[in-house]
Amino acid sequence: MSKIIGAILCGGEGRTAGCHKAGLVQPNGLTIIENIYNAIDTFCQETVLVGHAQDVPDSLGHLKNVPDNYSHCGPMGALEAILNSDLGDLYMIAPCQEYAADPRIYDLLLMHEKEAPLVVRQAGQTFPLLGLFPANLRTLATQHIAYDTLELNSFLQISGAGRLDLPLPATGGEPVPERSRNLNV
């Protein structure tokens, strides 16, 4: 059985939201990152934060932090850092985005654990930072950094990552899964 580590990526520069999203409070009174932690932690032996972890609430202060090994490498740098952390065999990756706070996504990913690497796709849109990545991809991730190939789609293609198709949500464009076994690789 694989040792599954939940990894919440929280090292962005906050450009899209105008601030670090980790500390943004949601309608339920919890922050985005607390909601993601509550969704993912049930499925993992341990959950960690990856990146600088700015604005992470005190309630998650007990979590290990895995800093990037290389600066200014964006999401590829975060993926490289967690894959080289030696914390587990399989990493369940979640971006610090509202759509990643649905536990059904992680349940579906684990149903297809044997197909890892595996990322979520919905309505033709791939979410490259929401998926399962085996530790044996660490060398490939490091090579991408060394050759300044920071494009995640390139990494996914070379690694042979499959796509787990989620049904369309009732409204909006974010992944909202239902129980589905439609796996397109």
C-alpha cells in the first residue's frame, strides 16, 4: 500500500487574487486553505504545505512546510519540491483554489490510484495541479527545472499523466465531481 501524502500548494505570488489566497475567508467562515485541508486530509496519511505558506491560518500551523528547492519556478518548482521531499510514495496535489475543496475529487482520484500520474479534467479543461503524482517522477521534475522547462503540460505529457474526467458542474466552470469512473488516458 502506498504512503499517500496530501500536498497543498501555497507558494504563489498572489497576482490573480491580488493577495495570497490561503487566508481568504469563505462563506462557511473557514479560509480557502482550511477547506482544502479538510477535504484532502481524510484521504492521506499526512498533509503538508508546499511553498512559502504566507497567510496560512494558525489552525494549520501544525502542518509541515516543504519549501521550494528553486526560486521563481512557479508551480513546476512546487511539484519538484514535493516529489523530492521523500515524505511518501504517492502525492495527492491540490492547488490553493476554491475548486480544490471538494473531497469527492480526492475520493475519485484514489479510485484510480494505479493509473497515477493522474490529473483532473472537466469539459476539456485540464487542472494540472489537481491530481496524483508518484514519487518516481522526482528525476523528471528535477530535469524540467534544470532545463528551465517550467511548463506543466510538458511535464504531464512526458510523464504519461492520465486525465480523470469529471462530470460538468450544475453552474460555473470549476470541477464539481459526481461518482464517475470515466477515465480517459
